[in-house]
Amino acid sequence: MKPGISPLMRVENVSRIFPVGSTLLGGPRHRVRALDRVSLDLRRGETLGLVGESGCGKSTLARLMVALDAPSEGRITFDNAPLSGLPAGELHRRRRQIQMIFQDPYASLNPRMTARASIAEPLANFTGMGRADIEARIEELAAQVGLPPHLLDRFPHELSGGQCQRVGIARAISAGPDVIIADEPVSALDVSIQAQILNLLLEIKRRMGLSMVFVSHDLSVVSHIADRVAVMYLGRIVEIGPTAEIFAQPRHPYTRMLLDAVPHPLPAGRGRKTQAQGELPSPIDPPAGCHFRSRCPHADASLCGATVPPLVTVGEAEIACLRLDEITLERAGV
Amino acid sequence: MITASPTLSVRDLSVSFGATGARLQALDRVSFDVARGEILALVGESGCGKSVTMMAILGLLPERVARIEAQRIQLGELDLRKATPKALRTVRGRRIGMIFQDPMTSLTPVHTVGFQIAEVMRAHQGLSRRAAQARALELLDLVRIPDPRRRLDAYPHELSGGMRQRVMIAIALACAPELLIADEPTTALDVTVQAQIMELIADLRREMGMSVVLITHDLGVVATTADRVAVMYAGRIVEEAPVADLFRNPSHGYTAGLIRSLPGGETERQTRLAEIPGNVPRFAAPPNACAFTERCAFALPGCATTRPPDEQISQAHRCACFNREAVAAALRDTPFVRAWV
Ligand SMILES: Nc1ncnc2c1ncn2[C@@H]1O[C@H](COP(=O)(O)OP(=O)(O)OP(=O)(O)O)[C@@H](O)[C@H]1O
Ligand SMILES: Nc1ncnc2c1ncn2[C@@H]1O[C@H](COP(=O)(O)OP(=O)(O)OP(=O)(O)O)[C@@H](O)[C@H]1O
Ligand code: SF4
Ligand SMILES: [Mg+2]
Ligand SMILES: [Mg+2]
């Protein structure tokens, strides 16, 4: 953190535990730690990318950050004030300040509402604007997100995926939020539409001076859009730092495996064997100690099985690996 | 190209759906060959006709609504256009293996993996129960499933997504087919697992000498795995080339648009990507126009009034674009790299 500037949002030691496989008589049989003592800051004006494989907890964290769900342990603050346990009025104000964009552009809109009505909803809820003002503002927002005005009176099923996502973005920015949490906002879109929406998000963020959390499993997209990146594995952050640094010089063995698994460009990488080994273990019963040790080429059974690796600062990045020093030396060929 | 006769050869395949009068043209004169032992990738966006192409070849389109026309659909010596439904069923089990995006929907939840693999072989090869079981074990080993003996008795829900996809591949390969059709085989999987499955498919192709049609929308997967690519847009193949040629020398406005719009390449971080304007068409392109003209940065006036013919750029590279020289000149050697390199 830069001295003197406090982060806009702060996630401190947050866990989210879900009961799974509950039986009628015996109650919950297992618990999944979807998030396991996660801490991170969202700095003012930054885009923080959140990456990791399916089930690592990205959406869970996103939902906690928009207060759609509450942590089981730990706390999240916005401007130094806690996000959970707010009285209704406060919560309402927070909801205006933190908005979410979802992956599935169709499912996230009400199928019985026109685009116009969808965009009007947060305006009516949050701004106290009059009818005429709302109408004018809708047209303005439509122009901002590149939605032709004649589409405003259509229902979601009459719009393309990209157009629906524009409506979702218009909704999210309509009440003037400070933070946007975007959960896989382009993953469900056609390839030729993704660049349109990424451009729109970049532009809106810059113009409105927003902070953004950008969740994606597509590393190229995150590398393009994020200032910093947090890499998650089975409910924990294993590495977080400036985008350029993480991608140019990944330090955690998992980050390396992940970057390495992305299909290689031509022609140099063809025919090279992937380093990726094994699959995600069950989140119900993750390995003790370092969660990654069952797939890690550097794991030391006694060390990595015994201790949960803490995040250690290296330059501007933080890495959670117990054998970081040895691995770094090994890589340097010492 | 001078090769032995191709494993699969398709000429002017057209498919339309619906009642006469309101027909939707899904495929418009699609032609391609798959050579023996090669991996041909079919790329294109949702709805462009990739799956319909394969379903038409396999005789899996609903007869009542689908009208199929073709000059040729030839599997080795066999004319698939003339094959009876019964013959097609045999072809699908023995000579063409198939894997799909979601392995869960193709496996039965109530039987063990071993039983399901063995069933395929009993049905198609008339193996005894014992022989089929033994072969199932070999197949699980072939697709690199660890501890295969134990997995024979596992039910699909007990396996991870990657393991299920390996089982599907085992079933597809059970009868040592000459052609494997893989329709988005890794779209539902994580990248680290995707890398392993693609590698498995490439290795098996080499070991078994089969041909592969790989359907995908991911140019990265194409670049890593395929030998040749056919790019589809709105029911037509607009460009086809060996992988290296396609990326070095993209020549269709759509191929160029796609490559330029990807993060990475020449676009600096956090700056505007070269987007393709407009939307993916939901309806067939007009017959007398280039299917991509409305969204194309290289469009000439003629592109909206005449369908560009397929032209051979080099021996193995063909493209249907009136402005292909300008496209190729603008894109020549555009780096297609991971965004962060
Ligand atoms: N409501 C819930 N009840 C039970 N388990 C849940 C619930 N929500 C999430 N989980 C579990 O928590 C873990 C994290 O899920 P989450 O959706 O956050 O992952 P993700 O990183 O967003 O994955 P994806 O990339 O697939 O979207 C998973 O094991 C998931 O099954
Ligand atoms: N049985 C059918 N009846 C009517 N139309 C159909 C039928 N099957 C496919 N289509 C249409 O044919 C077109 C091509 O569909 P197809 O499934 O081949 O697309 P695709 O390229 O495989 O897309 P995706 O990447 O989404 O799988 C689409 O417009 C689709 O709606
Ligand atoms: S702590 Fe051990 S197991 Fe975990 S990443 Fe580091 S070396 Fe691998
Ligand atoms: Mg998610
Ligand atoms: Mg398909």
C-alpha cells in the first residue's frame, strides 16, 4: 500500500464456509471452505484481476465484496467501514456504491423487463430522480454503453449476448458506483464480441474513475485489463502483485503451471510438453498445509504438508510458498 | 496437396432447417478434406455451423426438419450420403469416434465406467464380456487414467471433469476408429486440464494414426494442436490453411478481425483492442454476398453484392475474400502471442 492512501476496500482474513451434502436427519455432513482466510486490498482507481481454476472461490469472493453474501469469518471494509452487519439504510447506500456485472448476460436480466425498464430500476431505487430525468438519463447511459436507442424497448431474448451485457453494464453504472465487481463479464460472449465489451469496460472505468474487480479464467484478458492480479487456488490467494510482474515473472509454482498451460503461440512452443499435472483435489478435503502440494513439482512432503504457507512480500508482490527461496535459486541455476 | 486419398472428404455440403418458405440456411456449400493422420480444426463462433457440419456427416440431424445436400461426403471408400441408417450406426461406432463438450451428458450415471466402455465393444465388436473388460482396462490405461483397475468400478459422478473426458475419449477410441470427431472437447474444463487433454488427443493421434476433426472456438488451442484449420463464419468456410500459414498470413477479413481483436499481439495493455463491430449474425448470409461484409474492416463495394469465390493462395491455403491481398498485407506477421509475452 502506498503510504497515506488507504485502500478503498479491504478484505481481512475472510473465510466463507458452505455446508454441503446435508442429509435430512444428520444435518450437514461436510463443509467446504470456499474461501480460507483471504486478505487483499482493492486500491482506489485500480483494476484488480482475480484468476484461478473453477471452484477456487472467485465468485464467492466477488459476492462477498458486493454484500450479496456475508463472510463466515473475518471482515470486509469499504472506506474503513465494515460491509456486513449494516443497518438497512446503510446497506442500501453501499449497494449503490458497489455494483456487480455478471457472467451470463441473459440470466442476469429480468426476462420480463425491457432494456429500458432494467436500466431504470437502479435509477429509481437509488437516485430519487423524477420520471423525466430518469428517461433522459437512460438515453444518456445507452449512448455511453453503445446501445442503439431503438433497442431500449426490447426484451432480453430479443437482444444478442453482447447487447444484453451492455444493458447489464448500463445498469451497473447508472447510479454512479465507486466500485464495479465484474464476474467473468466476457466469458459467455462470442469471441468477436469480447473485445467490444472489454473496450467498453476500460473506457467506463477510466471516464468514471472507478475501481474494479475483474474475475476471469482467461489469463490473456486479465493480463490486458488489470493493474494487479490475485491468483487463487482452492480458496486461498497464492500470489498477488502487479500484472506485468506476475505474468513476466510468476513466482508461485501454481501461477507458473497456470500460465504454462495456456495454449502456446506459434511456432516456438509447439510440441512442448505441458507442465500441468493432476487435477484440483476435492474442496471438501483439501491437502493439509499447502493446498497446492498434491500437484506441486517442488513439494516437500514434511514441510509443505505441515504448514499453511503465509503470503510473503517480495518486491511489490506477495507469494504464499514455503519453498520460495529454494525454487527461486533453482530457477536462477544456482 | 499430394496425399493418399483422404480419410474424410466433403464437397458442397449445404444444410437448411425448417418449413419450406421459412427455411434457415445453416450451411452453405461447405467443402473440406481430412487427410490420414492429420488434425483439422474447425473454428468459428457460436451458431456458425460447426456442429451441424459434423452432425450432417454422421447422419445425426433430425430428418424431418433438416434438408441436406452434398456433392460428396466420403469416408474412405464409403459414400455416406447413400448409407442406410443401419450402416451409419455401424460407422459411428466403429469407424468414427465422437467426443463432445460435456462428458456428463454422454455417460450414463447408473453404470460404472468399465461397464460402459465394455458395452460399446460388445455391441460393435461382439467381444465376450471377459474380453471386453480386459480391453476396457487397456483403454483406460491408453488415455492415461491413473490406477485404471480401480477406476473400472467407478461411477461417472465419482470422477473429475477431466477424468470423465478421458473416459469419453476411451469410449470413442474403443474400436480404433479411423476418424475422431471432437466437438469442443475442453470447453468445460480448466486450462491446466485442457492442456493435458489436448496433449492426450495429439499423442493418441500419433500412436493410432487416426485423423481428427477438432471443433473449437479457441485460436490458442488451434495454434497448439491442429495441423490445418478451416475458419467458419455464418455457415461457410471462409479460409482454410495449414496452421502456420493461417497465423502468418491470414487473408480473410474475418480471420484478420479475430486475430487483431485478441488481447496481446500488437495491442498494449489497457489500451483499446481492435474490436469487430456489430453482432454475430443469427440468420444466414444473403447468398450473393460475403457473409462477413457488414462487419468487415476491409470490405469493398462488391463484397455486398457477389459471393467471393474460393481461391487458392498457395497449394494448401484457400480463402474466399475479394480483398485478400490487402488483408494479408495489413496482417502479415502480426504477432499472435500470449498477451503477456
Ligand atoms: N452456495 C453454495 N453452497 C455450497 N457450496 C458452494 C456454494 N457456492 C460455492 N460453493 C463452493 O465453493 C467453492 C468455490 O466456488 P466459487 O463459485 O466461488 O468458485 P469460482 O472460482 O467462481 O469457480 P468458477 O470458475 O467455476 O466460476 C466451490 O467448491 C463451490 O462448489
Ligand atoms: N435441429 C435444428 N433445427 C433448427 N436449427 C438448427 C438445428 N440445429 C442447429 N440449428 C441452427 O443451425 C445453426 C448452426 O448451429 P451449430 O450448432 O452448428 O453451431 P455451432 O457452430 O456448433 O455453435 P456452438 O459454438 O454454439 O456450438 C444455428 O443457427 C442453429 O440454431
Ligand atoms: S508450499 Fe510447497 S507445495 Fe506449496 S507451492 Fe510451495 S513448494 Fe509447492
Ligand atoms: Mg465463478
Ligand atoms: Mg456446436
